[in-house]
Amino acid sequence: MMKLLERIGLMARRWATYQRVRAELESYTERELNDMGMSRSDITRIALEAASLVKPQPKGKTEEEPRPALLRQRYSAYL
């Protein structure tokens, strides 16, 4: 039963990450996206990739540590 709950929690965190990254990318202009080397058609793929990077939480850890935006980590060379 705990495995099921952990799996549901992981899927919820991945969905939240997908939504957050997608919203952030969609807020950029075409020029900003081009400066980062992507286009509007790449937004879904990049958001899915960011969501797939979310790992299960270690046992006993109740909340995530604050961390920089996923896009800034991945595309820091372009920003």
C-alpha cells in the first residue's frame, strides 16, 4: 500500500513540474525561446523531459528542498 501511495505522490510531483515548466516556457516570447535554442513546438517535449527528471523522495523526507528553476539549471549556458 505504501508503494502505491509513493507512486501516486511521485506522479503528482511530476505533473506539477510539467505544468510549471510548460507555463514558464509559454510565457516567453518567440525571440526569448529562439535565444535559448528552442521553438514553441519544443515546449511539450521539454516539459515532459523536466517532469521525467523528478525522482522519488528519500524515505523520511517530507518536503522538497527549494531549488532553482529547472530551466535555469538546464539552459544556464544560454541565459
